[in-house]
Amino acid sequence: MMLILRRPWLKLDYRVTEGPECHAPYGEAGPDAVLLRCGLVPGALLNQILDHFRQALPNEDAAFVLWNERTGEFSIDFPVIERATPSRLVYRTPQPEPDCHIVCDLHSHGTGAAFFSATDDADDRNSTKVAIVVGRLGRPGAPSFAARLCAGGMFLTLPGLPFAEARDAD
Ligand SMILES: [Zn+2]
């Protein structure tokens, strides 16, 4: 059984369970594949988001990366934060225009570790997006990241973060 999911920004083929061996009416199943059809998010956007998260310290903070399928451009949406503390965050998911899609939903755990909490699991189970938690902000060394693809009610491991390296020119 495979989860085949297509979004303007995402192409996902994921083997949920193995066979029985049979002749499938739609042809042979290929290997698992995750493709970000929108490409990688520019690193400069990640840097902007990290700056925003640092300014919110010691509180948690959130940001969305949107992608416009008509123009191919990425943008950041900093959502309305209804309540923020160092360990709790309540925010509203944006409702993008029809051509725009939420690709990434990022939130920080402030100076704490990056991991998906039970609250995060409950928040993420009904959406199709890349969810990212950023931790260890405002501490020496680089921030830490936890990332996963939320699709079909499952949480799938990604081969890496969906960001391109930020170039000096950015
Ligand atoms: Zn969290």
C-alpha cells in the first residue's frame, strides 16, 4: 500500500506497507520518493526567520514559508501570535491566496531543545506541510533543528532541511 500525494509544491510516493505480491492495476510501484516541486527555500529566508525568532526570546515564536505557484516565489508569513511564553505558543495558521501554498510551518522552542512535543503532534496531524522546530536559540553555537514532512496523517523523515545554503550575496 502506498501513499501517493500530489500538491503543487510536493510529489510524494511513500510505501506504507509491503505487498502481498500482486499485479497492481495502475502498474508497478516505484521506490519511495519525496520531491519538493517548489525547490529548496532560499537560505536568506531562513536567516530572516531565525532573526525574528531571536528577537522574540525568551518566548517561542512562529513563521510560515509560503510558495506562489504562479510566480515561483517564496515569502514569509509571520502569523498573529495569540499567546507566547518560553514553553507555549498559540498562533493562527494563515489562509493563503489560491495560488499560494504553505510549504513550511516553523516554530521555535526558544533556548530549549528542538523536538516535536505531544502538542506539536496534535497540531500537525491534519495538514500537509514541512514542520520544523528550531531550538537552542540565544545560546553559543548554532541553533538546532527538527524537521518532518506531515502528509496523510503521518510524520515522515526528510533527507535534510528544505533550505538552500544562504550565499554571502544574500
Ligand atoms: Zn513545539
